[in-house]
Amino acid sequence: MLSLPLTSLLESPELNQLLGSLDTALLKETLPTAGAVLAKKLPPFYDWLQTELGLKNVPDSPDHATKWVVGFLKNQESLTRLVELHKSIPSKALERSIPRLVSAFDEVQPTAVKEEWEKAIAALCLVLAAAARENQPSAT
């Protein structure tokens, strides 16, 4: 799926199946847990993006990410908007950041909640990585 052009990926049955397989009821129910994880883990993640990857345009708080996830789960945000918000991130930096972002949920219990949030974040990151590769083909 990662090698597909963004438009094809967004229309693909595979992505639709992946997103459709998310337990949105569980994700909505555990939004306070995710919010706490993001509030704790995103500031050091943002520092890492700046110091290790040299990114300049990094948020100063985790609020935007938490609000976007809530909006997405409530069908108020779109994947196209997610891509737009992250288009300035070089593909190599984005791809290096994905494991660190997904692993932010490592300590979440119960395991079913942890796995569902990891799957949701990974699915969103898949879309971002495909968009970044398409926008910066020479960087891959």
C-alpha cells in the first residue's frame, strides 16, 4: 500500500478495510487515555523531531494532535486534511518518526486498547508516508 500514489491509496479497498476494521467505539471510549498518552509522550517526541531530525515547524504542544484525532474519530477531520497539515515534513524524517510515534502507546493497558490505538496511529501514518513519498520522490 505504501507504494501506491496517494489518491489510489485513499480509494483503495485495502485502506478502507484497514480503517473500517478500527474499533471506533473502543477508540472513542478510550480517548481520555489516548489524550493522556499524547500529552505525556508528544512533547519529548517533538523535541526529538527538532534535535535529531532537524525539523523546524514543530508544534509547541500536543493539543493539535489530540484535537485532530478526536475530530477524525467524530468524522470532523479528513485524511486529506491530515496530509495537508504534514506536507512540509521530508519523507525520510516522517518515516523515521513513525515507529517512535506508534510506540507511544506501548504502556497502555489493557492490551486490546494499546493495540487498537497503535493500529489507528499506524494507519494514519501509512497515509502520511505515502503522501510524503509521492511529494518527494527523489528523497526515497
